[in-house]
Amino acid sequence: MTKILDDLRQDHRNLALLWDLLGRELNIFKEGGHPDYELVETILDYCLNYPDLCHHPKENLVYDKLAERDPGAISAIGDLKKEHEKLTSLTWRFSTALSNVLEDEQLPREWFLNVANDFLGFSRNHMQMEEVLFFPAARKGLTGDDWAELEKAVEDVEDPLFGSDKQEKYQSLFQDIMDWKDMLEKMDADETRTKTSQPS
């Protein structure tokens, strides 16, 4: 696999962790509790920066190259660029709704949850489509020369949250992610232990 696809897939794994954290906070809100609004705000800030400025442009370059090589594959994938535009729009909508909630605007809880879930559902479905359709088609349809050309064209941007040089505003979010991963791994280990200790 090429470095570009490796990097894009790693971005997806990182984003999936963020979606899980968002889902956790939205469940707290749905149950009438008080979610960690600062955490949600920081996640959305990251989503309006790194994916839009680096991840999606990189995917768009691969998509354009694949359109030259294999138009048939593109028809199965659909309009990736329009999906990215819609994702940006949904992210801004969610971010604006959150700002209104933080300013104590009297917004219906159900409306806010619908806005948040629109963002989360579309993000997850879009990422799944790329993993199942887009990335395999690119790996199959593009040549070594194509990938070399793309490597030269993409801008190498350090991930401000998951990269080696984390921005200060994301330090707390990164710790939340690590704590979340540790908890999930512990739950998996406990479940495995329970299964293996049960008599067959």
C-alpha cells in the first residue's frame, strides 16, 4: 500500500475515536445530563481544521487521478468532492448549534441532537464508503507512477492532534482520547477473560 493510503487510513482510525467520544457525550446530553461541552467544542474545532485543510484535499487529489484512470470506479463511488463539501457544511452547522447552546439559547434538545446526529451519521457513513469502495478502487486502479506523482503533489501537514508536535489547544483532548482507548482496551480484555473462563 502507498504512504498516502496508509496516512488516510490512519486519519480514519483517529477520526473514528473522535466520533466515539462525540457519541458518548451526545448520549449524556440525550439522557438529560451535562456533557463535556469543551471536549465537543475542541473535537469540532479539530474537524474544521485538519480534515478540511489536509485530509479531504489529499483524498480529492487521489479521486481526480482515479477519475482519469478508471471512470467506471468513480461512478460506483459517487461524487466524493460534494460529500466533502456536505461534511464541511454539517460540521459548521453542528459547531454553530453548539455555540448557541453554550450561550444559553433556549434551543430544543431534540433539535440539537438531530443536528449532532446528522453530522455524526454522515461522517461515519462517508468514512465507511471510502474504506469499502474508494480506497480499494484507488489501490487497484492507480499505477506506481500515479502514486509517485500524488506524493509530490500532496502537502505534508503535521496533524495538530495526533502528530508528534501537538498543538497546545488539543493537549487535553488527546489525553481524553488516550483515556478512552485505555478504557475500551480494558473492557475488551475483561470480556475476553470472561469468555475464556466460562465452561464450554
